[in-house]
Amino acid sequence: MSKGKTTFGLNRSTNETLQKAGSFIAQFASGPSETLSGIINDYLRHVRLRRLASLEARTIQHLKTLGYDAPPCPVPLKVLVPLLQSATLEEDDDLQDIWAALLANASTPELGDTISVSFVDMLKCMGPLDVKILSVIYLAKSGSPKDVFVTQDLPAKTEVYNGVDKPRGLPDLATQASIWNLVRLGCLTAESSSSGSRKAIFVALTALGERFVEACTVGAKGGT
């Protein structure tokens, strides 16, 4: 991403929304609504520009890791625009680094054509725990499409189920909720146990989930 070519000004509809927000806030504070909307406007500009600068630095570093001094290919606008919108609002540094990796990979000939706007939508719906769980499962896979993973010890670790041991317990509630979010996004499937239970005691990584992890990881199998 070159400096000066990407700007994140607020469009007309956004400014109108900010003005309405200022009018609403003015009901609870002393001062003209124009001043309050200006404060909100300035704050959002500052935050997005600061996060854009961070995204730029991270993306450039990822591109260097891939062997590029600059983006080798343009990213389609239908991917680039929503990616930048979401990445510049992300306050978690680890998650923004994943956005930067996705942007870097999207600009390469190796992965660019395989990265769709659906990956942007998926990442936008994930939090740090979701990303951690998906990464741990991805790293534990043996390569067999029949791999089924035990969820009890997630997000710390997992293992491929051997099909012999009795079904284990469930992880904590936050992890269970995260697992079901990943199921909802199509990254995982909840596998039934021998008793027919679908309480996410076991999960499987989908082809979509595998491609998503590789799209968001610099130097993964799909990116080299």
C-alpha cells in the first residue's frame, strides 16, 4: 500500500449520520449539536487514520516476508474497500495483523484470485477467541479430510480424535459459543458423537475454514 493513494475521508451519508448523532447527543449535554458532531467526526477520522497507518506498516512487513517490496497485483475494489473499512476500525492489534496478512495475500499472484469478499465478511464476524480456536485446529490437522478434533481443551490445544476413546467433556461456555460461531461461518462442522450428541464435543475443519486460515496467514501452504 503506497502512501498518499489511499484516503479514508467520511462520505456524505456518514457526515449526515454524524450530524444526527450530534443532535441526539446534544439533548444530553450543553452545547451546539454542530460542535458535538464535529468532535465525533474528528475522533473517527483520527482513529481510522491512525489504524490505517498501522495497517500499512503491518501489510508492508508481510509483503516483505513474502518477498515483495510493494503489492505485486491490484486487489479488486469489491474486496479492497470492505477490507479497509473493517481493518481501520479494528482496535485489537492481533486481529489487525490478520487483516494486514489478508490484504498482503490478496495482492499476490499466488493467492489473490482465491480471496473473495466472503473472507472479509467472515473475519469481520470473528473475535480473538474465534481466530485462536481456528488456528489451533488448523495446526493440529493431520492432512486427512476425515480429521475430527476433540474440543475439550480448546483454545489451549486440540488433537485428532482416534475414534476409540469415549467422548470427552465440553470446553467452557465462551469457547463453546466461539465454536458455534465458527460453525455458523462455515469454518467448522459439529460432528456427532457415537451417542448422536451434537454438543460440539468434536468438530471438523471445513475446506472453507482451511482456505480462510491460509488466506489470513502469511507463508501458509496456500500462500507459497
